[in-house]
Amino acid sequence: MISLTTLGCSGSYASPAGGACSGYLVRAGDANIWMDCGNGTFAALQRHINVADLDAVVITHTHPDHCVDVYGLHVFNKYAIGREGLAVLAPKGAREQLGALISGGWGDVFDWNTVADGDTTKVAQASLSFSRTDHPGETLAAEVATADKRLIYTADTGPKWSPEVFGAGADLLLSEATYLHNDVRAPIHLSARQAGELASNAGAKRLVLTHLWPTVDPVASAAEGSEAFGSVVSLAAPGATLHI
């Protein structure tokens, strides 16, 4: 079984309604994975898991709304519980870029692992695969799979990338859907319609929209995404857990 708990889902900056930015707790088999650690998500994470039980952190890219709470995790592991060697999977250069704000460096708190387009790895019983998306900076979508379930997270992407690269028929596609289609302000993100179309083309069994721009009407996003997907979609909601 795989479960997905939304820690934060606001697109690009924290919203008064949705709160924190991108972050998800994925439990896959015996693996506990923090997928993206955007601002505000560390506080939420602590409401759902003993942080000492984390097996890995995945940082899809180094835009602040997807990674800045790694600093709080660093402080917690170093000074609160004295943990070393927690696996962090991130694109090339993330350790150095983010480490510029760490006086004295990261030390041994994290075990930094560089991942890139096409890479696969294991975290406990979970298999992880990565694909470069249509987003500036090296941004990686991630698939988390167990023996019989598959979850795909698009991270941030424009429409020139497709979850089809992971193969058809994912049990759940967690897709960014920053805009409504009549107001796409930057082509480096998807509209809800585009997210629905990509999910439909990839044969996803279930679609959850996330990373909505804070001023976008979520009801309109859900309607637009559902029409394009051909079935009712869900919206990510802080604190909600989905099981697949």
C-alpha cells in the first residue's frame, strides 16, 4: 500500500487558506519519504510522523517553495535528536546551492544523493524513479512504486513533459495545476486543463491537483481538471491522507 499525506500544497507562495507550500509525506511499504519540503511543511510533518522515523527526503528542485524547510530538518536532526546520515535525494548542485546558508556546512547530518533524469533507486521497500520536467532549473518528477502500486508526482512542470515517461496506468497522479487555462501566466506551469489532459493521456487511474496559485478559484480548477481528465479529480488539502 502507498499513502499520501499532504503537508502543504500552495503554489509558489503560502496562501491564507492553503497555508504551506509544496510538501508530502509518502508511506510506501515500510518506507517513510518526505517528498519536497517547502516553507511551512516541517511543522505539518511533525503532526503526522515521528521525524526520527523518516527514511529519506526527496527535493525535486531548489525553488524555495519546494525546499526551504530542509533547514529546519537540519537543525532538528543535528541539535534535537543527534541523527546523522539521513538520505536526501536531490538534483545536481542542490547540496552546494542550499548549503550556502549553512554556517560550517551540512556536516554529517544528511547523506546527500544526486539524482537525475532516468535514475532509479530504492528506499527500504519502495522503488523511486526520476524524470526531468519542463521547468527551469533541474526539476525532477518522481515515481514511487511498491510491488503493486504506483504514485507519480509531477513536481513543477510545463506542458512539454508528460507522466507517460513512467509508463501508463499509475494508480495516482499528483499533478501541479497552478493556473486556470484562460490565465496561464507562465508556461513553466500547468493549467488544471493541461493537468487533466496529461493524466488522461497517461492512463492515470486517479488525479489529484496541487500547487494551485493562491488566488485561483479551487472549485473552478477542480471543474476544469475533471472535464479534461474525463472523471472527477480531487484537490490536495493540507492534512488529508489518501490511500492507494
